[in-house]
Amino acid sequence: MVPDIGRGSRTHGLLVYLYGPGKREEHTDAHLVGSWDGFAPDPGRDTDPQVTLTRLTAALDLRVKQAGDRAPGKHVWHCSVRTAPGDRPVSDEEWKTIAQRIVHATGIAPNGDPDGCRWIAVRHAEDHIHIVATLVRGDLRNPRLNYDFNKAQAECRRIEKEMGLRRLNAGDGTAAKNPTSAEKFKAERTGRPETSRETLREAVRQAIAGADDEKEFFTRLHEAGLRVKMRHAPSGDALGYNVSLPGDRNRHGEPVWYPGSKLAPDLSLPKIRLRLAEGITERATLPAAGGRKEWSPPARERRSATGIAEHAAVLLDSDEDEAAAQFVGVGELLDAVAQTSPATTRTDLVAAARAFERATRSHVQAERADIRALRSAARGIIQAGGALGRGEDGGTTAMLLSTLVLVALAAARWHSARGHAQQAHASRQTAEHLRTAYSQAAATPMQALRDHGRALPEAERRTHQATIRAVLPDDAMRADSSSTKTDALTATLAQAEQAGHDPRALLQQAIDMRELDTADDENDVLVWRLRRLAQLPAHPGNSTSRPQTGASQPEASTNRTSNRTAPTAAARPAASDPRNRPPRR
């Protein structure tokens, strides 16, 4: 059950809307389900609704007129209360009880208080009501409405439990501001899939990902096609910024501006400056040994980011409050991967990054944590450009996504341990989107590895499967090891041995890196860890040919993009949407 509270100054105008047909003819059978005294006139049940509407307005505004100049300027308190999708039908009598409980909980009209504010509850749809109150009490004082939204939220959680409705996660005041009804209607009217606020929030978030300084951040905003307006102090120092979508104008033809702080709490200029001040890790030149010179820049950056993400998961597993800072870095990494992904996985990765945005904010503050490595990984991925969905690019994308799934699940555990219900739910949603993207990215390279494993000589195959059975940590995994599920793992151990590694020691190292309990498929996770540790190509190709024994070089990658100076990006969507513009090189 979701409450949404606002203030206004026109009682009659609001009532006309509530009893009218709605902007899309969506209002049906508008009528009162409750009022301050149970006897308020109901325009929805009267033969002359216009006259009754005037009477109802006068009754609600009576004390406002009596208070005169002492009445608040915005004297109309408006709260819509909506059941969750899939909830059972709620009767008029139940809605009346819900309205009474909310006006009591918020201090609008406490039970037993004869001087409580006047209020009504209007129902014009199956799934919600609107509570309208005028903010002058019977003793002509203003009600105390401190934290009215938090109180309404808390009461809704109790109502859900007692009435058997779907129980939603409690908020903690750190979520980004939801789009208003007017913004939603405008998006529908103009044919946009989402509101300007949501598009701008994502565009600003993507501009921060891996940015080195404030100048680069604002350059990215301009390159994304956004209008940007700075706010300056008398001294000339920048105090904040506003952004607007091209073509998004109000009724007067002026651009509709959104301050960064109104997009999300952490997108204000002071908060962005704090993040940029942390800087990024200086990146050393990657060595050419181990075939790295044959891999494309997107593949190298994704492989490097995998190890950094693995370390972030370990920090989250430690359950320390300082791990809270990792969420910001992981969020930037997800944004970077989403911006540079091939079309086959982009939709799910954009959804994963958007879901994780909620997990990045809570009341737990970390003051000493270092996220420069994560920000550096995000920067490297963006600068490397768009990755292909095949070859080494596709394989290393699967490698990184496999680890990011475990990072998202570690984030869910960390938040759950602290009672952060919304953040934990967002983390689990992120993991589901990442799993879907991983399945798409890993399909081809994992099938090639399974084919390679099945093509090994039987004696060699049995040897490596014996190693798997001996090293894997529990009975359940040992049971899997006897099936064809370990073909890819067997092929990877064979290739690691050919590259000069001890298969048993390398497998144990991969297992010891961190837990495997949350993995959907432990074999897949171990395959990618082994291939990263042994510097094996992430995409082995379709060939089952093997290098000579003792060779120090792994199999050559089948990625034909290794000599690119400017990696070819995936097909570019329409440039009219700033979120779909190609990343900055």
C-alpha cells in the first residue's frame, strides 16, 4: 500500500478533478467513502453534483476562512493511498477505515479529538482513494504534521499486515524522488516511455561513472545532449546545476529544469564533488605476456574489472559498515558496463544498473573506504568503448557478469543484515537482471568449452574429473562433478595445465577466493575464475586443437578485433534519448 502526500491551495480545484472524468477518462463512480463527521455532502451521490460540490468545498474551507490570515498559504493536504498490483479488492468500508487510520496517524484528525481537521476520502477507482483535508483545526490552530509522510508509510505497513494485503518494503527516506502524476501524464501524452525526471537521473548517473573530475562530468552531460544550467554564488563559484531534456518545455515554452538534488539525493553538486575528490587509481600499463596484446581493449578492461569486482564482494562479505562505500563504486561499474554492452545484453544491464541505483543509498555512511579501483575500472571500460557480443569481448563480458551477480547477492545480504528492505530488494532485482544478461553472454563461449571438454582424450578427461571430485568442497558439488555439467570446467583445467599451471592447486585457489553458495552454477563461476587466474582466453573458439605441452601461451583468442584502435560500438540507438548515446571515448 503506497501513500503519496502533497500540499495545495485550491480546495475546489482538487475536488473538481477528483469528481471529474480524469485526464484520460480513468475516473469511474466517484463517491465519498469517509469524512470528518460521516455526514459530508457527496457530489457523487447527488442529483445536482455541481451544487453539492460547492457545498462540500465550503464545508471543508469553513475553518480556513475563519482563521483568515492565520491559515497556511497551502492549506490543502492531499494524500492518495493505493493498493499494490495483485492485491485483493478492498471494500468501501475498508477504505473508510484506512482513511481514518491515516488521518489519525499523521495528526490530521487524531481519534477522540473534536478539533481535528476536516477531511474527506474520495474513491473513483478500484485500487485507490484520495484523502483531502484542510489544515486548520477547530480551535483555529494549524495541525502538527512533522514527518507526516513517514507516519503514513508506517501506518500503511501496519494496515497491510492486519488486512492481509501485500506487504511492501518500508522506506528510509534515502530513495530518489518519484515522478509526479503530472510528469507521468506528460510522458504518456508525448509518447515517451518514461518521465523526463527518470531519463535525466539515469543520464546524470552515467555521466558520473568513472569521470576523473568535474569538468569531465559536465562535458559528458553536454555530449549526452542535455541542457545544463549552472547556479553561481555572488563570488562566481558554482553552487549547483540544473539539467533539462531538449524539447521538454512547460506551457510557457520554457525548458523544464531539474536540479541534481531533485533527481536523487546523491546527485547534488556537493555530493558529486565528494565522489570525484576520491579520484581514481592510477592505471599501470597492462603487460603483453600471456596473450594480452591479442585481446581487444574492451576485453582487457572487463577482465581487469572482474578482479576488482571480486574484491568488492569480499569486502561486502566482511559485513563491516565501511563496505557501504563499495555500493557507489559498484553502481558506477554497472553503469559503465551497461553503456558499452552489445545489444543482446544491453536491455538487462541497463535494468540492472537502474535497479542497483536504489541499493547505493542508505543511512550507513562510510568515511574511510577506498573505491578508487572500482571507479578506475568503470573509467577503463568506458574509455575502451563498445564491446562486441562475440569473441573475447563476449567472453570477458560473461566473465564479469558472473562475478557481478555474486556482488549483487553480497549487497543484498549486507543490506538485509541492517534491515534495509528496499535496498536489499533492489540488490536482488539487480542479480536477476544480471543473471539474464549472463545467460545471453555466456551461451556461446560456455558451449565451446563444453564441446572442448567432451573432445578431450578419455584418459585426460578422467584425470581432470578426478581432480574436480577431489577438490570440490562438498558432497552436492561432487555429485555434479560426475555429470556433463563439468565439461567446461574439465576443458579449462586441461588448458590451464597446457599453459604450465598445476590444475589441482589452481582449482583450489579459485575455490578459496570466496564463497560459492550463492552461485546458480558453481561450475560456471569456477570456470571464469580459473580462466582469469590462468590468463586463458575467455572465448576459446570452436576449435578443439591444443597447444604443445609446456607452452607458456594460452590458445589464441578468436576475437578478430584485437588490432582495433577505436573499437566498433554496438548499433547506436536514436540520439534523441540521452541515455542511448554512445559512451565518450
